[in-house]
Amino acid sequence: MTNLKFTRRQLIRNPDYSLIAILILSTGIGGTTAIYSAVDAVALNPAPSPNPDRQIQIVEQEHHFHD
């Protein structure tokens, strides 16, 4: 309980530091959430299609021949 009182006292004493810490944390959490949502929508969930068993993947490969 003493730690909570000390923390509260420090937050009230240094509001600028508290604001910066909250902004940094919220930016990090928001950015992580946005990136995860984009990856989830694009890579983790397959696109809906009427015949998923008839889909194929086309890949281009480079062949390096040694003389």
C-alpha cells in the first residue's frame, strides 16, 4: 500500500512526466493493435472464395547455373 501512495504522490508532483509516460504507452499499445489487426486481416485469415479447394499458388523462382 505504501508503494501506491508513493506512486500517487509522484504522479501528482510531476504531471508532465505522467502525461508523457501515458502518451508513450498509449501510442505503443495503439500501434501494436493496429499492426496486429492488419496482419490478422491480410495474412492469418484466408480470403473467402467459392471453391477454396481449386485455388493454386504461383511462385517465381530464379535458377542460378554454375559454369
